[in-house]
Amino acid sequence: MLVTGGTGSFGRRFSEIALAHANPKRLAILSRDEMKQNEMAQHFNDDPRLRFFLGDVRDRDRLHRAFQGVDIVVHAAALKQVPAAEYNPFEVIKTNVIGAQNIIEVALDAGVKTVVALSTDKAANPLNLYGATKLCADKLFVAANSYGGGHGTRFACVRYGNVVGSRGSVIPFFQAKRASGVLPITHPDMTRFWITLDQGATLVLAALDWMRGGEIFVPKIPSMKTIDLARAIAPECRLDIVGIRPGEKLHEVMIPADEWRYTFEFDTHYVITPAFHEWTLADYRSNGGRPVAENFTYASDTNDHWLSMDELRDIAGQPAAPRV
């Protein structure tokens, strides 16, 4: 097994869960930062199953070397900061789009059996460049199954929302601003999907078992209002409404209405099946998948599962409010 971007927040937690429960013979970490690799090796007490490859998904030759003898690839490497993507579009396209193409072509050449790529809610009806590049990557991974043929490499994606505690997430931002006495809020009605690192990592492992090829797996996860999260983290702070930033949505979508025809519902997740792989549609009609209603959409503002204030305090590591 190999994880691209494996020294990031997701990669580290995924590695912990995979080593503990999947017990791979070898888990290779491909990333660009030698310091983070060194810190990760120490964190795992130099687990002999871990291997560290310095490299970049832009470098196809390095990927060829890293993918030798690998059965499973989890592709988590991406440039994902929205403002940086708007200012540096060429660089983001090189990593998120061309890098995805490199992963696909090298996986096919090296005989990798399975590839699962991480997507994002921002790839559904994208408004910013980051979301647009991830939509392109999703399309590449879905279509890649045609290149693999009937018995070749299989590709799928997992798509989920904001990750609790990941680098660049709103929780550490609010915590850092708390001392100032003022928390900036873009819009009082803004909503987001919310998922933990454990849930994201577990979903990827599950997708490796569920996938037939070409699916996008979407977990059923709760929504929250960012203003409620701010109040949970720092109830004593004044909230300053600063306006929605360029490239930012008021609400996020994980399944657009136009994809309802290919979407199946399960107890814990949805599956968006590819329109041009008939074997997948047949499989999901026969193994418990329920076609969603016409014009179904899965959006953060119309979700039927919302985090309570106590749950928000819990995930933010804040004490519960006193009982009165």
C-alpha cells in the first residue's frame, strides 16, 4: 500500500488506522517534506512496515519507482488552500490535475490493483479553482477505469466535507483568534459538512472493499453553522461579520441534483456511480442500494443531521456549558 501526501493530517491518521486494522506488509509514504517524514517515522517508532519516499506527484519518473510492487494506492496529495489556488493557478493545476493524471498512468503501467483518490465537497458545482481542479481529478479517476480494461487497475473516489482539526481548518483558526476577543465570521447563515479524521480514514478503507470501479463514495455526515461553531469555541468573543470571501460558497454540496440518476443510498453513505460503466449500476441495484429520489441533492443547508452545541463543543475540545 502507498499513500501520496502521506505526511498530511489525513495521511498520518490513515496510516495509524491502516497499520492497526488492515495490517499491510508494507505502507509507503510519498511526500515532498523530509522533515515531516522524519517526524512521522519517530511518531510511529520506526515501524518496519513503513517506507518513506521523497517525491512529488508531478514527477512521473519518481512515481514509477515508488509504485513498484504496490497493490493499493491512496491518493491524498493536493494543494487545497483556496486563496493560494486563486493566486497560483498554474501550480495548483500541475499538482491537482496533472498530478492525478500521473497517478493514473503510472498505476496502470505498474500493475497497481486499486486506487482510491480523495475528493472534496468543493468539487461539486465548483466555484473556486481548487474545487475545479478536484472536479477535473474526479473525472479523470472515474474515466480511468476504461483505460484499465475489464481486469485492469480499478479507480474510485471518496468525497467528504471539512475535516475536524486538519491543517487550515476553521477550529485552529478560531482558537488562535480567541485571545483577541473577536472572531471573524464570513456570513451568519453559512453551513458546512463536518467529518473527523477517523471517519475519513475509515471511509477510505471501506471504499477499498466496496468499490467496483468508477464510483464516488459520499458519507452521511452532519452539518453545522460556522457561527454556532464560533460560539461553541469562544462564547465570550464578539463576532465580526466580514463577508463571504472570493471563491467561497454560502453552503456546500456533495451530490448535485444533476447526479441523482446515478446515485444510490445506503445506511451510512451514498454512491455516485459512473454513467458509462454498466457493471457498477447492476451491482448497486442488487446489493442493497436504493435509488435516490428524483432531483435529490445532498447539501449542507438541507441536511437532516445537524451537530448540537454540545457536540460542537466536544469536537472543538471545549468544556460543556454549565447547567442552570
